Amino acid sequence: MNARTDLPSLSIPEVYFATLRSGIRMPYVASGSGEPLLLVHGSLCDYRYWNAQTAVLAKDFLCVSVSLSHYWPADSDADQGEFGWRQHVAQVAEFIEGMNLGPVHLVGHSRGGCVAFHLAREYPQLVKTLTLADPGGPLQVEGKPEAAMPAATLQLREKVADLIDRGEIEAGLEMFVDSVSMPGIWRRSSSNFRTMAADNASTLPKQFRDPLPAYTRAEAGELRCRTLLIAGERSPRMYRDNVDSLAEWIPQAEKQSIAGASHGMNVTHPASFNRIVLAFAGAA
């Protein structure tokens, strides 16, 4: 079954829904041919986040981008099951298996990077290469206190959730997006991105109630596929720290930084991002 969007500037013409074993219908788009390259979005995003990648990388790969459950244009929440990173890991694995895609070149950004990390760790047979762009989640460093989000971050997220719950969507989105990228980035973002974020605003309070797990050296050491870590040169420190530590902890890991870029590097610097991904996955 397919659906069309009334936002042509954000869409790829055909949007399909794959029915998973769990009963969830996962929206996805696909283009190109060759080895499968699967793209997993992060907070406030959906399959549209990767338009600048699929338009180029489809020349060399079968590019597939998914919308995780509860994200646009998903069915009603009542049909989506529980919202959570664990559920998203299992659902993407079901998608790869059900579509007979594996092993895939797996690319995840931000919260989607955490999903991709754990998918590659738990389902190694489904992943050929792994690319993590500014992977989200706390970092557990040996000898340091138990990893947790800083108090200031938690307070900000409470404010964001309250704004969204009260219907002050624009204010809540601006506060959150600026906090994970850089001050002023929301107002400088394209209307396409702001539309996509507004379509997914209801997922933010859900994700705040579902904190991501901490990355550990032991779990990172379990990865057996070639892995690429990409940081934005101007991304918030927590993302750059994640990239630095994971690049050290993961066997067969490489690291790249995109000059001048912040958290939304694949949108603001698509040529650099695409070139890095193509060189890495294409060499596998």
C-alpha cells in the first residue's frame, strides 16, 4: 500500500508501508539499485530527513529510508504500540528481515544513531557496515560516575515538553532544536525542516520519557562490522565526545569530522556528508 504526501518539496513520490511481524506498519521510501543502504532518522524527523542523501546515493545504492513508529506519516498512536528505542531497534530489524534486505549498510543520525548502534550489536547478521552521525545518548566512561543527562538538559526538556503539551509548538521546537545544534539554528532552518519537525512534535515528550541507554566500552567492543563515526565540527560537545570515544572503543572504526557543520550536518553540508558515506560504504 502506498500513500502520497501533500508536501512535494519534502517528499519522494511513492511512500510505502511495510507491515511488520509485530503488526506495526512502517513507512518507507526506496530508490536506486545495488547494495541496500538503510537510513534511520533521529528526533523530530522521518524518512524526509534524508532527501539530500537519497537523491545522490541512489546512484550507487538501493537507498531506503524509514519512518520509525509514531513518526510521520505513521498510523494513529493506538496502532503503533509502545514508543521506545528498544521497540525501534526491533522494528528496524523486522523491516530488514521482512524486506529481505540484509545485510545492509546502516546509517543512523542522533537518536537514530543509538538505534543503529544497538541493531548492529544485537543483529550482526543484518548489518554489513555501520555509519553513526552524531550518535545520541549518554556516554559511560570507566571510572566515572554513572552516565546521566546533565541536570540543565533535563530541565530544558521539561520546559520543551510543557510547551508542546500546551500547544506552543513553535516555541518548544525552537528551544529543543537550538539546544541540540546551536543557538539560532531553528530560525535559520528551512521551511521544509520546520514543517517536518512540526509534523513530529508530539514524539518529543514521548522520547523524553524514554531516555537512551549509555554507550559503554564493553558493548561497543561487541560490534564486528566496519564502522564510521561522523561528527559535526560545531556539534554540541556531547555528540563529539560520543564520536571520539566510540571511535576508540569499536573495533574496525573510522572517524570523520565535517568542517563548519553542526548536528544537522547531512542537511546543511550534504555534499560532504554524501561523499564520506559513499567512500566508506562503497569500499566495503
